[in-house]
Amino acid sequence: MTEKMGLYKCNVCGNIIEVIHPGAGQLVCCSLPMEELKVQTSDDSSQEKHVPVVTIEGSSKTIRVGSIPHPMEKDHYIVFIEAISPDKKYLKRKYLNPGDEPKLDLKPNCSYDEFTARELCNLHGLWVSDKES
């Protein structure tokens, strides 16, 4: 069974899809089952840091990728950063390109005090961090 907002990757062509409406079938691309991208929540001791870091200053909320800035190079970069409401009804996503700063600013009038921060690295997969209260 797939889950709403689950991400799947084809290991042949590299397509990545997101589930909009969950179902019981198997997702297939290039005649092979797609691999579900597993959520990672803890950085190891490598130089690159991936876990989204949420900062709140007054009414401003910002999501940055990693406790130290993540590389944004042609061959290694963050594909997107997003904030997801607890009920998964609301999503703010920012797509990035090499050279962009890996951060997402949420508008001061964002009414959610609780949300999940998620990002996708083109090399190291899907990373999630819940906002700390």
C-alpha cells in the first residue's frame, strides 16, 4: 500500500514520482518496480549535512538544509525543500537548482506552528525533521 506524499524512484531512468492518492498497486517504471525513498532523519559524521533545520525568529520561519550549508553543485544539490502541515492538507515546496541557497522562507502569516520539514538530495535521498517547539 502506498502512502500519500510517498516518493518513489525508478532505478533505471531516474524518474521520481510522488503519490497523490494512495493505492494498493505496485508502482512500476521501465518494466521494474519503483523503489520507495526511505526517510532519513539523522546525519552521520560525513561533511555534508542533510537534516532540515527549522529556525523561528519572531514570526519568521526558515528551513535550511543541514547544520552547515549543503553543497549546491551541478552533480550534488538539493532538489526541493518543503514544509508539510500535520494533516498533510497544506504543503509549501521550493524547487532548487545548483547554485541556489538551500533554504525555504515561510511567510510570517503562516498559521502552522507545527509542520514537518522535508528535503530531497539528488545523491543522498529524502531527509525529514519535525519542527521543534
